[in-house]
Amino acid sequence: MKKINVLMIATFSIALSIFTSCDSAETVEPISGTLSEYSDVKLVFSTLSLTEANMLNIDDGTTLNAEGNVADMDIAYCWEDNAVHSIVAPNSAWLASLWEKNGINYDVSNKNATKLGKVELNFENITVEDIANISVNAGTDVKNLNNGDVVAFETVDGVKGFLEINIKKVTTSLYINVKYLKPSLK
């Protein structure tokens, strides 16, 4: 897995006004971040066990299986019969139901609620501005993904970005490429 950090050229200006009893306002400094990307992260799913690495931490690209400490995981991969590839939030009730069919308990109550939505963009041409302007109002499940599809995401920590789906063969695994912007206060 190759990870590249590029200094962000643009900054976001978010002015937050906090009003006190004297009606005075305090402004918070603009938020800026770093554009990062990595590629060929392999995610594997099995409905028969929680031991496959189907969870991804966006910030550092680590993968983990659902038996591990998945509180920091942002994205989960599911595969259902008939090659239905899906990207879901770790707190997805649908994800839990896939395991439940085989008697496996997966508690979603303490998992991240990453917002996800399929978009029509060319992944290679995604810019800092594209990422900065993401507004993901969709839910936590994006189903029926195909090779080359792009999924927008926003984590509970405010990290925004895009995933590109790379299906190398019909199987219970896929590879993803990731471009994201991690905000940091200046």
C-alpha cells in the first residue's frame, strides 16, 4: 500500500461565532488539511466468520477484522451472493444482519456512522476542491458496486474523501483506492 501526502493548496474558511451575554463574537481560525491518498487496499468479507479483514481506518489505511477493536474503523466491505459488492459504515444494521443469518452476533451500537454516497466522478481527476465540497447526505450503505465506481464519504471525525472500487475478479474481496482530506485546526 502506497501512501502519499500532499500539502493542501486550498483552505476552508469556517467562521464560527460564539455569542456571549454581551453579544460579542469570537472567530475560530480557518480549517485546513492535508490531501492524502493510497491505493490497492484489499478488503475481504465472509458471512461465516468475523475473521476476514473487511474494516478500514481511513486515516492510516489499516485494515482489521470485525473481531478486533473496530471502534476506530470508518468503512466496512460486504459481499453478498451473486457478486453484490457493497461499502457500508461499521454501524450498518444490514452488515450485522448478514452475519446474523449465520448465527454470528455483531453489535453495531459502538461503531462509527460514516456517511456514504455513490457519486459520478473520475477518480483520477479528483481535486482538493472536490473533496472540500463534499456534502454526503446519504446513509450508511452503498450497495451493488461495480468496478470503477466512486463512493464519497465523511467520517464521524470530519474526514472527507472518495473511494474508488477496484474489483479484480469475482470473489468475496475487492481493492479500493482512497483520496481524502483530513481537517486540522490551525
